Amino acid sequence: MNCTQVADELLAARRGESERQSEVYAHLNDCPKCRELADRMGRSLALLDSVGDFEPSERPWDGIRRALASEGAIPPKRLTRGRFDLHKRLPSTFKYVAAVVAAAAAVALLVHSRTPWKERQVVASAGTSGNIHVSLASEGSWELLPPGGLLRSGDRVATTRRGAGQMRLSSGVSVDLNSGTVLELFDPSYLYMHTGEVYVVARPGTGFTVQTESAKVRVTGTRFTVLAERGSTRVTVVEGSVEIRNAKGHVTVSAGQAASVDKGKAPRAPVATDPAKAIGWTLEPEPKISLALSGSRVRQGSKLTAEVTVVNPKAEPMSIYAPGGVQPFYMFRITGPRRGSSWVQQASPVRSASTARDPQAATISIDPGSRHSFKCSLPKLTAAPGEYTVSAIYYAYRAEDAPEWLWTGTIESSPVKVEVTEAR
Amino acid sequence: MASDDPSDRMLLGRVGGGDATALEELYRRYSKPVGAFLYRMSWDRELAEDCLQEAFLRVWRSARNFRGESKVATWIFQIAKNHWLNVREKQSRHAGKLEVAGAARAEALEAPTEPPQAIESKELGAKVRAAIDDLDESHRMVFVLAHYEGMRYREIGEVLGVPVGTVKSRMAASERKLRNALAHYLDAEVVR
């Protein structure tokens, strides 16, 4: 198959409706140009997913019932009227409670409904601290999303003028939203920011793009902030480097530098800055986690003891919130010489009481500046002799029915090597 | 699209016999996808709901005529599509070219109640809609049914009464046109 034929057949192949499915994919394997086309097509289709969600009101069914009643098919029934005016008569506290309940119900419905019709892709979950509001691109109203609530392609996400929020994308990228931020989510590696400020943490090797009105900021594994207001964008890089690009030009900004760009103009040259100032507003500092093993050489089939230490580097108590139905864990990732990684799970030893808002929730609290250590044993390393690496992951959880990517930790220690020698 | 649920046929049989609760169950199953199809064709919630109501009243009145040659869902979509084409024809006869894009844009730009900050007027959602709007009616119908409703090409062919090959080529042309229209947002290829 040549590139032109593949271009004609690609969409059908993506949908599983091409008779030349395997030929298309074989060509994609060998042809970077067509792979780029496939990638672009995927992006375009994800963008298109963002519009037109529709949930009919009661009105059409009321009309059908009225028509059926007039034909004598059903007994006439009093139709509910003025239902939507009810909230005007309620005091505002009730409205707030009702809004929270409605938001929770909407999210529960979103997670649990099993419609055979195509659903928008889940691309992120709300973070464990701060408040973010979510609205469909096609809707006008906003809802407060509970921690851990799922965000889908096409959702518009915002924080209030005083609040800040946090979300975690399925690509593993975490995004803190400063107050007054409005952005739209399209896929796990791309967001469009209308206004406000975000702090992005992308692990090495993770590609991510923030698009604003005036520029596109591309990264591969780094930490940086983007501030967008009135057509101007400012990018500050904490770690790694990012590329800012628009139609007029591009610059690369390295750690400890900042650069701005105005709409319709080329990005300005980067200048030195103190990145600590740019991230002063961010929500949760990353806890530091370290791992020590009882030995660097063990005999095949024997156990290892691991000591995990978690440090709160900030001046305030740090709490990590796990929403109801979700369990906090420590995890260990063990990578061997032959197989892929295996995982060992350890229930969190630090767990405080639930909150009033969510009685099922659990919170892990660590005092400012304190370190918390615990020991646990890792299972017998019975696999082949050779070099293994072990790392500890601070916080991982799994909600029932949650997509698989939520089943990963947020903070991982540096890997520790251990050599497994042959059993005697 | 959903597999042909045998209970759909049972329900439709009961509808044909005048059982309103069976119609209610069919409505519960298909009002959302059929409504969404009508909404994406019109970008007008009120009009989409009116058409949805009329389509299900037609299901009620013509359930006895269902010959079982297609899935029940496909048949309901056919009814909705035919009704939409009638409505559209009437509207364009009376009002010249139907101006729906304006309504869609106005709706997308509605200010959110909370949080209060104004959304930039260059709403991305509105641009996406405008791009879909610019497709020919026949292409747009194919694209909406395939992309948003998740229908197979063969089923779309049944709903629209055109060969599968036509569906496939219309779909490819629509996708290409939309991709070009959204090029600005797609220049964000990931660096890996």
C-alpha cells in the first residue's frame, strides 16, 4: 500500500471498518509520515469529541404523553410544572447543599452509567486538594467536582477568583490551576488555556502541550508554569526546558528562565528568573520519598526489608486526601532482569479520620518539616538471579470502576539496585 | 452502535399493540442518542427536542409497519432522520437558508454562572461547531452518526439509504475537511 492509499483508508481502519486493516497498520509501522497523519487525525477527532453533548429535558416526553393521553392510550396525568422555579424560593445554603449533591450525583452517573453509546474519553481526575469546577464545553453551567471526580475530553475546567485546584491527567502529568483559570481539556497530552495560570509537572519522557491564545508551549518531561492573560503568555521553567512557539517564531526556555510572548508577535528571548517565586502559589508541595533496603545483595528466595521515609518539606501540615471508595497505599515497583515490573502493595500506616463531607474518605497527614518512616518486608525474590531495581511509590489508589491509569502512584522514590545471587 | 437487543423487537411489538409503557422504555433507551443526533444536526436544543418528540410519536403510530428488516434502533434513527429532513426543508423554504450556526455560537458563548470570570469570546467549542456546520448536510449526517453515535458504516447506509461505499467516502471527506478547519489547534504535536 502506498501513502495515498493509506490516507484514504486510515479513518476506516481506525474504526475497525477497513478491509485492508492489517496492510494499513503494517504501512504505519514503517512510515513516519503516515504515523504523523494518524496522530493528527486522532487529535482532530478528540477535538471534535468536545462538542454537542445532549441530554433531552422532560419536555419531549411530556409532549408525547400529552399526545398519547389525547388519543386515549393512557389516562391523563397531571404534568409537573414550574419544577425549575423551586430553587428561587430556597435559602442559599440549601442551594449550595443541593448543588453539591447534584454534582456528586452527576459524577456518579458519569462514572457508573453504562450506555451503549459512545462516551467521551476520560482524560483526567480532579486532584486531592483545592476546588475545581467543571462544565461541558457545550453547556453554560458549572459544577464543583469532588476530589477524584473524572474529567472527560471536551470538559471545560475552571477555578474561582479565590480558589485554586489540581488535576491529574491520564498521561501522568499533574496540573495545578491558580485562581481565575479557565481551560479546556482535549486529550491527556494537550490542553487549551483561555486565561489564568497553571503549574505543570510532566515526568521525563512525557510529552505535553499547553496552547494559549498567543503561543503553544511544548515540553518533554519538565516542571513549568504558564500564565496567560489578555493575549499575553508568560512561561517560567522550574526544571528541564520547554519550547514556546507561534507563527512568528520560537524560543527554548531552560530551568531558571522565563519568557513571554504577546499575541501576533514572536516570543521574546528568555531572561533569568527565580522560579521559586513563580510557583509560590501552587497547592501541595511534592513530598519527598526515599527508600532504603536491608541489603544490596540477597540470595535468591530470601526476603528484603524496606524502609520508606516520607518528608514534608513545607511549612504547613501536608494532608493527602483520598476520596470515598478509594484506598491510599504505598507501592513498591520491582523491576527484574527478565520480566517487566512487579508490584507489591502495602496499606498506608498513616490514616486519620474521615471528613464530614465524605465519611468514607481517608486522609494521610504529615506535620511540617517532619519525616515519617516505616519498615515493611518485601516478598521473596524467587525469580532469576540478576540485578533488580526497587522503588517506592508514596500514594496510589484505585477506585472501583476507575480507569486503569488511576492505578498509579503520584510520587516515586529514586530506584535502589539490589543484586539477587543464586540460591545454594 | 448497540447490538440489536432482542428486547427492542419485543418492545416495538408491544408498542404496535398500543402499549404506552413499552414506548416509554424505548424512549428511555434511545431518546438520548436520537436527541443528540438531532441536536448535532440543528445545534438548537429546542428544535432537537421538538423533533425528538415528533419522531417518537411517529414510532408510536407506525410501529405496526416495522418489517424487521433492520435493527429497531436503525429504524428509529431512520424516522428521526426523515423527520429532520422534512423540518429542514420546510424551514429553508420559508426562511431561505436556515441560520443555525448563529444559534449554536450564541449558546456556546453563554456566560457561566459560576465561576464568574468571562470566557474569552474566541470559544474553541464554537469553532469546532462552526467547522461541523460547514459540512454539507449529507456529509454532516454521516459524520454525526459515525463519529458521535458510533454507528457502523453499514448501519448508516441503512439509515440514509445509500451504499456503504458512499458512507465511507463521505466520512473520509468530512474528516479531512474538519481536520483542515481545526489545523490551528492541531499544530500541537507531542514531542516524544
